[in-house]
Amino acid sequence: MYKKVLALIAVVVVIASLLVFTLTRIGTINDMMKPPKLYGENAQMQHAFENSIKNKNEIILKYPTQGDYRSSFVLLDMVDGKWENVANISGYGNEVISVEFEDINNDGINEIFISWQLYESKNKVVSIHNAESSGERLSGLSIIANETYSFMKLLDLDNDGQTELFITNFDISTDQPRAYAKLFKMDRENRVKVIGEVGLDNSISDYPAFKVESDNHGNISYIFIDANKGEFGMITEVVYWDSGISNLKAPFLDSDTLTNIITQRTPAIASMDIDDDGYIEIPKESDSLNISSLNSPADNEIGIGITTWYSVVNDLLVPKKHSFVNFNDLYILGIDDGKLKDSLLAYRNLKQRKLTVHSKGKDGKRLGELFSIITVAIGEWAENPAEGYSLLSRNDNIIYAYRITDLGSRSGVTSDMLSRNLKVIK
């Protein structure tokens, strides 16, 4: 069958600013990370490719920046030993972001999704291509659809056994900028239709992170989309398929103002699975400025509020975990162990890269120090470990070390407690 044909996808940039994909039959799987120099049997593929280009000085091999296929040449199946060019595909931008293969109409044949960077724009475009056959031979590719997007994912969001294309987009082409999410489904006649759409916060700048949460049965429950908002803030858009209305739903969007203030926080801490239970939590921090001013911090010292991590339950945010987040030094310290949570105050010394945690009096003011955590370059720690501090954790070239005071020990703070509750931000 033609669907078993081995394909070579070569990404080339033509000097006249036209990007072209070349699809050729090839041999074995070879997942390289940069434009390869082919050899042996596969050298025949490169020879066939070069023979299809009249002026070899007019092309530059490019490779996708994301996804499973990261080579200029993507090697898949094979029917016979003859190498030939079967398709040239014009592109829409200056870089190829990713190449993905997925059967989205359940006909047993993978469609090809090629994502392009649109020059200086933050938006991108994904082109969906369908394999065409002549008898049992692959004769070429036809384009089914193009869609502009900011973020995209192939998944079965409505849990019906068929993969859909989910995208978010921030459209600034009109007088009124509009952010939205769409879900596309393809039928057996290769028609791609929008089956769901929902508005998103219009005041964001970009979408840096995208996460999918599934239930115990593997069905997708929610999509979490972190979005930068303002200079230092962040929100998390939560989107899911509502089978009751057969449409996408974003429960935290205010439909009147088209904003999401329910998940808004500063600093821009991303949503994550904070307790490693397989479910995503959304962070929100209490007012650290009030803590700082109340307790007269020293020079280079600022107060850190308690960050509460919320899970999504029935369109509501439900508190789940609490922590101190040291955003500058890339770690999170959980404080739910024992009975300490409601009696702690934390301060970060920017100059010393030290987090100090104190007990809190009934008047809200800080009392004695319980423990501190310092952040040290691994080379500095190797040459001169800080006196009184012990190794807690590592993060690339950084050491986290701790010291527990006598008051901390009497209050129940232990090294095991700190180790268990420290989560490094990767």
C-alpha cells in the first residue's frame, strides 16, 4: 500500500525567500539533531534529492526546531529500492518549527503537519498535508488546510477516539485584538472543520507553556495554558471539552471584560504538578509587600508571601498545597509538613542569595530564625563550603545548602523535612 511508502522530507530554504519541503522515498529511521551528511545506502537519497534541484547553490538545508523529527531528512518507510522525488511543498515562513505525523481521520494513513515560523511575528502557521496515491504508489501530497496559531497540540480532547488539532491564537490583524482557542476535527472526506471555539484573555503577550492533564482512565481532563500578562505577571488559561454543550469551555474567563483575573499572579510562576501526583496546580501568592513592611527588613531583603497551589475542581480553584517560592534562585519550598504553615515568615536576601524562615508571633511580627537556605555556585561550594551549612540539593551548576537553628530543631524542622519539600524549578 502507498501508506507504507518510505518518505524523505528535506527542508530547504530557497534564496528567493521561498521555503520548500521535498518528499522522497528512502531507507531506514535516522533521528539526527542537525542537517546530516548521509552515507552508505542512504547516500542514494541525498543524490536523488540533489538531482531534483537545478541550482544547488540556491538552497540551504534547514531542520525543525521542535518535535520528534529534528533532521533535515526525516526517514520513514520503504516500498522498493528506487529513490525519486515525489513532492515539493511551498512553505509560508522563514523557518520550519516542527514536522508531525498523525492520523486525524482514522483512515489508517498519517497526515503530515508542518509548522512554519512567520518571520518576525510571534504567530505561526501549521499546514496539514494529505498523501495522494496512484495505484499503490505515493504520487504526491495535497494541502488540506492552513491555520495560524500561537500554540498547537494534536490530541483527543473530546475523548471520542479520534485525534483533533487544538490551537490557541492571538489575532492582532483587526482593530480589536482577540485571543481564542479552537478545536479542529477532520472527516473521512479530508474536510477539516472547527468543532469548538472559546475566547481567551485579550491582554496577554504570549503563551510560554502548555500542559495537558488526564484522569485515571487516560482521558484528557484539562488543558493548562500559561500566559504572560503585563511586565511581570502571568495567568493560566484552563480549557476543556464540555460534553454538555459540545464545545470548548474556559471557566476562568470573564465574558464581559474578556480577562482572566482569577488565576492572575506576580511573579510569573508557571503552573505545574507541585506534588507529583499527576495533576496540575495553579499558584497564587499572598501579599509579600505587607509582610516586608510590617517587619522592617534589612538591606537587600524582601518578604516572601505564601504561595497557595490550587487544583481545578468543578470549574473552581480549590487550595491544595502551600509553599515559599524563591523565583530568583529557582526552587520551591513546601511548608505543609507539621503545623508550621501558619506560623512562618520568609525573607529573601538578594545580595547573599539566602532564604531565611522565621517563626511568627501573634502580632504578625517575626521572632527567631528557624532555618535558612543559601544558593551557591558549585565551584564556589567545592572550594569553600559555607560554615554551618549542609548540602540539600543540586540544580545544574548550583548548590542549595541549609542550616537549621536550635529553635528550628525544637520546632520540629529536620533535614529530611527540607529535602522532601524542596522542588527545583527546571
